[in-house]
Amino acid sequence: MQPDHYIELMRNKLDHELFVHSLGVAEAAADLAGRFGADPGKAYLSGIVHDYGKRFSGPELLKIAGQLGVSLDRITSREHRLLHAPVGSALINKELKISDPEILRAVANHTTGRPGMGRLERVVYLADYIEKGRDFPSVDKIRKAAREDLDRALLEAVEFAIRSVIERRLMLHPRSVAFRNELVEAQRNRTGDVFN
Ligand SMILES: [Fe+2]
Ligand SMILES: [Fe+2]
């Protein structure tokens, strides 16, 4: 894996804003990986390519999904913001020849999250929210949590994501709800407050 090769590829294929965001996610993911026990090299590369699917429109992503045999559930197939993740994952496999299953999973699940995510998926999911270019009201709270406790930061991030989906009246993917509940349950188990 040569990150420079993929950086140059993304510089040419993504618009400038998305390219800068991708570099930010790569740096944040590598940093989180170093602190929370994932592979920093894989985290960096996942960050570089995680939004590759965003260069295509919704209809284009649906067409590509058909061509590459990506199976999509009903909600994902109706939301461009969700589609770019699983289809992007298939595209980086096909076009960029990235075959590491952990990286492909991290890219595929970076928008909704899912219960049972591995460490690489977790750090990439979180890095997407806290990279240095992000600026939204609760970002500092999530960044602070990320310095202390990966699961607590993930819980802050997914709750922010769910709130923002509801505020914009978009469809909420049940995987995000399941991911959030898993984190709540893990937190209760840690504190011994099983029934809250
Ligand atoms: Fe994304
Ligand atoms: Fe992103």
C-alpha cells in the first residue's frame, strides 16, 4: 500500500474540498488507530479513499451498483448520502485494486455504522466527524471524547448523526440505530448500570 499513489489519484479525481476532507480523515484515522489499537497505515489509506464514491451522482451510483453486483437495501438505494459508501467500497476494489477486506468494510460502513464494527471501521467512522476541517456545534465535544474513550466518542458521533438526519427529515438507517444501541449497552455494561 503506497499512500502517495492514492493521494495523487484522489487529488485528480475528487473536487478540492472533498480531497482536503479526505486527507483530514486520513490523518485523524491514523492518529486514532495509533491510540486505539488499529493499523495506522490501513486507517490512513481508508481515510484517503473513503469518499471516492461521492464523485458520482445518485443515478450513476445505482447503475454502478447494478454493474458490480452490490446488493443494496431499500433505504440505502434511496439516499445518495448512504449510497456512496457501499458502492464506493466496491469501486475502490474494482478500479483502485484495493482488496484488503478491513479497508473495504471501513469504507462500506462509514456513513451508517453498524453493530459489531471492527477497530478499523470504528476509527474511520469517527475520523470522518472529527477531522480538522469539520466545524459543527458538537464537534469539540466529540473531539474531546476521542482523546479519552473511543466508544464514548463514537456514541457522541452517531447521536449527532442521527439527530442531524432527523432534523433534515432524511431516512434514518436502522443500522445506525443498532450501532447506537450497541454503544449504549456497552457503556452500561462498563458502568454496571445494566438497567440504567
Ligand atoms: Fe462519506
Ligand atoms: Fe467523509
